[in-house]
Amino acid sequence: MKTNGFSMHALSLRESITHGTRASIEKANESLGAEDKIIDLSIGTLDTPTDVRIDQGVCDFIRQKADIIHAFGPVKGLRFLRESIAAKIFRMHGINFDPGSEIIVTPGGIKGTLSLLFHTLLDYGDEVIVPVPNWPHYADMLRLHGAIPKAVLPRFSVNDGLKPLDLQNAINEKTKLIILGDCINPTGKIYSSQELHRLAQVIASHNLERIAKDENPVLVIFDCPYEAYILGQRATTFAAIEIKQSDEIVYPMRQHTITVSGPGKTYGMHGDRIGYAFAPKDIIDMAERVQVNLNSFASNYGQVATYIATQDYMDEVAVRRAQMARRGLNHMFEKLSRIPLLNIDYPEGGYFLFVDFSQCAQFYQNHGYDSADVFLLNEARVATIAGSHFVDGVEDSQHFRHFVRINCGRSFDLLNQSCERIEKALSKVSQEKMLSAGSVTPSAMIFV
């Protein structure tokens, strides 16, 4: 079969859900009037601007130390940034990582960090357990590296997260990685310390058996792009968990856990494209060897900006951004919850709503719309992301076409406009459906 020389892995990739949607919206809005323009609640950024102290700090640094900005940098990242990251990790989690040997900074944001780790750890045919619903790019990135994503869907509620029994059943001899996290996109699921401890028990038991047979252990990537959007009590981070197997055996999860984060979501620094990982020295050493052959090192501009963002006096900025985003989520949740046929579980963290339109499906399908996101885009002029994108690899994923992820990190004015449009669109199609069936009178319509 002719492929124009493209790899089969590249040909298997889908168009980016978030970036592709945003580009389509911008093109469509060029020809629309103000009242008809599409409201974009798809891509997961906040309207809250980046703190000006970060911009000013970069400008000051350039004036004082331009030679560092334009010089070759260390592969693992500028030393002063790694020290600042180590201090932030300790403030947030109470756990020490050596900035010299256990932290690496990467270009490309957190996605770049994940790509580096996949290059470092995965061989062709390795299986990676991915609890779903979850970030859509995991599956494509894993396939691009020749690995096999193994999706695990909760048996009851989409907000349940990964359960120990389901994890136990998913692990086999081909399992190389398990991807976990602390504030899941799109559901806002936050694992408690107890939940993480029970998952760690499964992994520890399995790894001790592997180690006894001189086999490689299963590794955990604990992905934390939304770590700042946990406003309640923070769970024990996965790397700090220790499992006591007996009086003689204590298994520290730290030895096989790689934690990933970055400043993008926390401080609105998406364009800086900086990510970082903290992990045992042997993993960081190997990742450094891979990175020097992959992309050398992260941009010094972005590293300086991240150094400023990770100072202790900036912690209140992260909290304030999270509080503002959460107010938008609460506002949107209250308004949409008034629409009787929508099913919304209140998210524990983050600023997304994962909304179930299943009970409305009969109405919009009668108008030729097979999924909730397409219906909302065409009838309400509101752009969201279809829930089916977050369950790649699940057999009954088509059920999730009636879910949408809504970004609530927008202005109250846009959120109010969106709710009005959604309610109006649902009212319109439901009235037409029921009137055509002759079952009710207009005064009895559910949305009137």
C-alpha cells in the first residue's frame, strides 16, 4: 500500500481535537457577525492572563544576563530552575528530590515531557494502562511510540477513576507503564490518599513478584498538569507512598514513579512550552541521554519564566487562578443543572464540566445530529469537545458521543451567553419533536 513514505504510526494519528477545533472556530468566526460568532468552550485554557511579574522578570533577566539566554544550556535544565522546582515540590508535597540528579526540564510543555519519557521507556508492543475518560493525546502518543494503550473504563460512574480490582485485571506480562494523575481531564477526578494507597498496593505486589523473577517492574507516570486546581486537602503524592508488605519488606513507590508537571495550566504559560519530571536518578540519567539526541534542551527563555513562576511568592498566584476558574465552574454548573434532562456530576477539581446529554439525544438526533458536540456547535453556536474523544480504546465509546467537555475557565459573560444558547437550542428541538408526535401542548414543554 502506498503511504508516500509516511510511517504507519504517523498515518494512524488523528487530527488534534483541541488545536483542530480551535483553528476551525477561528476560521468560521471570520465570516460571522458578533451575535452569531461561535463561543469556544473547547480548548482548556483560562481567560485569566499570566501574571505580569513573570513577563517583567524575564525582561529584567535578559537585560542583566543575556549571555545565559542565548547560550547552550544543560540538557537537564538550568541548575537554578531545577533548584526552584525542587523547592516547589517540597512546598507542595513535603518530599525532597535532588535538583542535580532527579529532575529534568523539557521543551514542549508537559506533552514534551511525556514524549521524552515514552522515548526513554517504551519498546514496540509494550502495553500502557490508561484509565479513561482521560486526556485524548495519551493514546495517539503511545501508538506513535509503538506501544499499545490499554484503556480501563470505570464500571459504574465515569467519575470513579481507576479501581484496584480493575487495575489488577488489566496488568499482564506486557504491561510496562501505568498512567495516573491527580486531577483528571475531563472529569476533575481527584484520587484520595486512601485510593492511591490501594492502587499502590496492587502495583507493589505485582512488582515484587517481577523483581523476584529478575524481571523489569511496572513503572508509574503520575501526570499532574492540573495540580494547582485542587483547592481542598491534597492527597499524598504517589511517589511518597510506601507499601508495607511485611515486617521486613517496605516497598517505596518512589523507586518506580515518574511525576510530571509544568507551569502551563498553573500560571497560564502555555506558549512557554516547559515541562519537567522528577524521578529516580537512573530514570533521569537515561532520559537525559535521550533528550540530548532528541531536542538538546528546553528554551532558556521559557526556563527563566518558569524559574520566576516557581518562586514561593508566586504560590498565591496559582491559588488565585484556581479559585477564579472554580468560580466559573460553579456558576456554569448551577445554570446547566437547572436544565432537567442534563446529567452533570459535580467535579472534585479542575475547571471542566463533563456533561451527559444522553436524555436529550432523541431530540437532537431527530434533527440529524449524531452527537451532542455537533448539535451544540450548529444549533447553539457553542464549541465543546465530544466525550468520545476521552475514551479511546473502549468498546462502547460511541455512548460517550452524548457527553461533552466544557471549559468553564472563561468570563462570566461568555458562560452566561453559552448557557442561554444551550437552553434555547434544547428547548427548540424538544418542542419540535414533541409537537410532531402530538404528545404535548406547547405550554407543557419541559424547557419553557
